[in-house]
Amino acid sequence: MNALTEARINRRSLALMAGMAPLVGVPSVARAQEPRPLRVRMSADISQLDPILIFDPSSHYVAGSIYSRLVRYRPGTTEIQPDLASDWEVSDDGMTYTFHLREDVQWHKGYGQVTANDVKFSVERHLNPENASLFAAYFDVMESVEAVDDFTVRFRLRQPFAPFVGSTLAFRSGWIVSQQAIEDAGEDYLQNPIGSGPYVFESWAPGQNVTLLANEEYFEGAPEIQQLVFVPIPEDSAAELAMLSGEIDLSYFNLVEVFQRLESSGEFVAESPIGLGVHGMMINLTRPPFDDLLVRQAMAHAIDQEGIVATVWQGLAEVPTGFLTPQYLGYTDDVQTYPYDPERAMELLAEAGHGEGFETSLLYASSPPWPQMAPIIQANFQQVGIQLELQQLEFAAYQVPRREGNYDLIAISTSRPADPDLILTEYFHSRSFPPGVNNSYYDQIDELIEEARLEQDTEAREAIYAQIQQRMAEDIPGLWVDWNPILMVHNPDIVGHAIVMNYDLNPQTMRFAE
Amino acid sequence: MKYFFQIVLSLIPTILGAITIVFLVIHFVPGDPVSVMLGEFAAPEAEAQLRSDLGLDRPLIVQFGDYLLHLASGDLGRSIRLGTPVIEQIIDRLPYTIALTTFASAISLMVGMPLGIIAAVRRKTAADYVTRSVALIAVSMPTFWLGLLMILLFSIQLGWFPVLGSSASTVGEFLHRAVLPSAALGTVMAALIARVTRASMLEVLNQDYVRTARAKGLQESIVHYRHALKNALLPIITIVGLNVGQLLGGAVITESVFSWPGLGKLFIDSMYARDYPMIQGVALFFAIGVITVNLVTDLIYGIVNPVMRHG
């Protein structure tokens, strides 16, 4: 008998003994007959459900079940597949994209059919400064969007932009809203979002939960799970207890020890694949001695990545070959690497004229795994004579020196859509120097990034990204410590869950086992 | 009545002081809501635009003056994070925190006082030592740790109570969910009250009038409860009143551990997002709460101790 059933039996027998069944919440018969909801933990409460304003993972999580896009990632992967659009064409010059919409898609709650005008409206909302869209810049490349007829939409770009489908339309910036619903709800849209996705918004009780109901008219067929309840639980340890008590069915975790405890309990399905995230340190190339490549090579050789993966991650992470994980388009492992070798590091430092080492500092935010990882890196550096001062700040405070460019080394934790254009542009194009997040002030791959955008042929584009990775491995604008796993635990009777890659939960693929 | 209004008027400077301190502290903490809201990949122009939309680019003194002006007309502003009026959120969450702190106070009085009395009356017996040791441990225990231990025992092992405090649909369910967080929050204060009750009772029990009462041949229980306890109450009431602030601080932590959707959790969430208007609004309510309870404590003094009525 497992611990959970034991606990349940205990609960009943004790309750009956004490004669206080109503007090301790033994489920009543009537409730047991209601369809079982899928209860999903989110790490914070939602803050927005209007797509143009969504910036946090929790809101994305919920919105992803409500809205559709023209295209989406196939659940659990980084491949593009049709969503509202049944198919699409790209002109030979790569500047015109024509999408043909499905004709059988209805808005939630009787808002009628989804048409090309809604797509045009949704995209143009980003461009109106009054709407304060967070994604306006994503559409800089777009010249116009028009509804050719009720079910055909045409985008004209100012120049070819290959990531338009994979990055712009398949991520947060691509959700389609109903013009009528936006106008009807006005300021109350947060409590009245209308989409065309697999689930319909039912209610939001701030701080308590968000409830969605299955969309019986969903164009791919009504989802099997009737009700979705998202519960905000910030602390991993509290979520662990809620998993154990059966109050939530599915949760992603940050803390390895919590994940491993749940995994070893044998009560749950636990998965930990490598996703799109990397942990690393950007090197401020404008400050000596980091302008010296020998010094950067020495630092790269000084970090014991395998030791970090084995201790901090208990073997669940991977030693990175570079900044992009294998999930990204164009990933290559054919790059120069810098295995852990303190002696080689000291030789390189001596060669660079820093035989006695030097003092520097690492700035990082206080969210896991950095508080655990930073002291190990400090010890690694100490071994080769580099004195590393650790500066830990809470996230909002960490942003201040980060934006000012005021640091030697700065720790980052990344995760972005699977198309490499966005992440490379943000982290390594010179247009993203601080206050952007090119914290290295690295400017050697601008042309390659731009060349890749113009390239229509996917293989040729992949080759450019491979070239970028090789170039970065030689230049060392940052030090990559691990590719981190996505840590997910769910009840064993949930079937069809696909690991969340781009914050989309895809509840329509799930059901409860009989 | 005139006396009452005088007291209320005298509270205004206190509240103003609290608001000013909170305003200054949160603005001097590094980081601002715009950078949290727009995430790392925001364009500088978009940031500047939002900062100016929110009025955050104005001098601090102007922002503060503006805040006070709105406050004077009862407007707490809109949440930066949620876009909704601050007052709406606070009113949604307030009942949870009032319930939590009220239950916790009730639990702490119901447990702490009897234990303190027993320890005093049975001084230097096993009961006394046990009570004092348990109280010492409870006072030293961090609330969040105690909360987790209680969840492990009562929710996971015994299955009596839910882990999550949220989403109750009936009053019965609400009360059921409130038991564990209230107990966790109340335990520390119960220990404090037990210690104060014991000390205060001991002092009173040694006084002449108690000896007189005993000499008159009164029953011990009447001496303890009617004569001694009545006079020992003042320090206990003081402790309860003074600790409401501490209780609210504890609520911030307890609410996070138990996912209890009260003001404390709202406060923490707003702090991480640097949601200035919300932080100020919640802090204002906390200040009003503490001041009100202290005021009530003053009034209760008068009832318990007639000497203080005209003081």
C-alpha cells in the first residue's frame, strides 16, 4: 500500500472515530461525481491576460490555453505546426507571407467566427503606442498586414526576415484576440478574456486560482479534461507538499532536491529533459583584463562544469558546448571547447602577464541555482589565483547595475523561443548593449545574425548559426556553466503531457487514465 | 466622545509618518517596477515611455506630494502590476488577513493564558518546567519552519487539513482551511503569552492582598482567578496589543507558506514587482491595523483597570 492511500484511509478512519467528518473535509458523494479538474501549479499569480501585455511565465501559461496563434510549436518540441492557419506561403523574395485561415474556428462565448480581420486587428494593436504593447519592436520589420478576404491574411515585410514565423508569430507576440471582445470589455478585459483556444476562461480569484473550462467547440475537438485550475504556489517546498497531499496534479520545479524527493517517492511521473535554458556568466569585455583573450581562455579552463553538474544539479543538467542548447535550430557541437584544466588556466594567465592572478567580482540574482553555483565558481577561480568577490542581489535590484553596465562578470539564466534569432540578437548583437542584455558588449557577430535573418533556405540559415556558435566559442564573450534541465512532476494518471518548451502547457493533449 | 476624536486626530501624524517612511524606503531600494514589468528584453524607449506614463520620471518629492493629494481624497492609486485599483485588491484580501490574525490571537490566548496560569500556580513542578520549556522552544521557532512541520504532520501524514489555504467555496471549508495557518501563526504568540502570564501571575500572587485573601480562608481557585488573574491581566493585554504588529509581520510569512491569499502575500508579491502603489496601500492598512488595535488596547485598559480611566 502506498503512502498516499494510507494517508487517505487514515483521514477517513480518524474522522469517523472522532465523529467529525464534516469538519475535516471528507469529500462528499456529490462532489466525487463532478468531473475531475486538472490542477496545475504556477510559481506566481497571473498579472495579465491581454496578450500584448503578458511578460511573466504564469500569465503565459494560462493565456496559452485560452488563445490560438496562426502557428504554434508542436507540443513538447520546437517544430512549427499549423494552428489557426491551415497553411501559408512565403514569396520568393522572402518579404510577403500569406496565411490561409481555417474556416471552422469560433471565438469563445459566442463571439462568432475567427476571421482575417481579427488577425489584422491583433497584429496592429502592437503598433499603436497607446496600447503600450511589450512586443511592438517585434513588428518593426513588418510594413503592413492586410485581410485579403475573410480567411486570408497577408504580411508585407520591409526586408526578408526568416524568423518571422518561428519567432514572431509562434511566441507571445503572435496570439490572436477578438476585436469585438476587446472593445466590449474595455478596462475589464483581465476578467473577460476571449480566445479561440482549447479552454475558455471561467474565473480568476486573485491569489487563489484561475479556472478554465474545456472549449466544447475547439476546432481540433473538445479537450478531454473538462476543467483546468491553475494555483499560484511561489515556494517549491509548499508545492512539494501540495503534490504529496494530492492538491495539485502537475508542477514544474526550480529546486533539484525537491524534484528528487518527489521522484524517489515513486508516487509520480518525474521528467527532467534539457530544454532551451543555459546558465552562464557574461564577461564585461570593456574592462581590463577581460579584453585579453588569454585571460578569458584561462577563466574558461578554470571552471569545473562537470563538478557543478554533478553537485548542484545531481547529474540532471548537461555540460554545455556553447550558448545555444541542442533544441535550437542550427545547433552544432563542432566548436572549440575548454575542458576543466586548472594548470592550463594558470599557464594562460602567466602568458597574459597575470601570473599572480587578479581580483574580480560576479554579480548574480538570488534565484536558484546561482546562490549555490556561485561559491563553487569562486573556489574554482581561487585555485588558479583569481579572487572572485560574490555580489548577490534580489532580482529587481540586480537589474540596476546590469542596465548600467556596472560589473565585471554577471550571471544570466536564459530561456527563449527556439528560433535562435531572438536570443542571439538580445544577448550578442551590438544594438543590445546595456541597458539591453548584451552585457558582454560583444560586437563580433552582428553581420552574421543579420545575414541569417535574410536567408530563406533553412539549411543555409543553419550553417550561419553554426558559424556564429564557432565564432563565439573562439571569442569567449561569456562562460557557459550548464544547460539546465526542465524539472517536471505530475500524477501518474495524467496521460499525454508534453514537457513545456515555450511556456505553452498544451492541456488539450492531456487526459486522465481510466 | 470628544476624547475619542482627540485620539483619532492624534493618530494622523503617526499614519503620515508611517506612509512617509514606507514611501522613502521602497523608492531607495534598488530596482524599479518598469524593469521588472518589461522584462529583460525591453527597448529603452518603451521603458522611458512606461516610466513617464506611470509618473516615475518625476522628482521624488513631486511623486510623494501627488500620492498624498490622491490619498487625501481616498484614492490609493492603481496597481502597476495588475492595472486595477489598489483598494479593490486590498478589500479582496483583507478578510483573509483579518480572519487569520483574529483566529491566531484567539488560539494564542486560549492556549497561552491557561498554560501560564498553571505554570505560575504550580510553580517549580513538572507542569511548570514542561510549559516553560515548550514555550521557550515555540518562541524561538521560525514561523515558516513551524508551518512546514505542521503541514507535514497534519496534512501529509494524517491528512486532516489541506495544504493550500486558498480556494474555499463555503464558510465551513474556509474555516477548515484556516486552522493550520492560524495555529502556526498563533503558536509563537501563545508561547509569549504563556511566559508573560506566568511572570505576571507570580508577581501578583506574592502581593499582600493575595496573602490577605488566602488568610480570609478563600478557596485557592477563587484567589487565583478572581483576585490574582484580574490584576495580572494588564501586562497580558499590553503584550497582545503590542504584538499585533509582529502578528501582521508573521502573517506575511505564514500566508506565503500556506498560500493564504491575504494582505501579507499581496505585500510580498508587490514587493518583488516593485509595485509601489500597492506596497504603500498595504503598508497603510497594516499601519492602520496596528494603530487601531493599540487604541482598542488602551480602551480595554480603562475597563480592566479603573485607575487608568482618567489618566
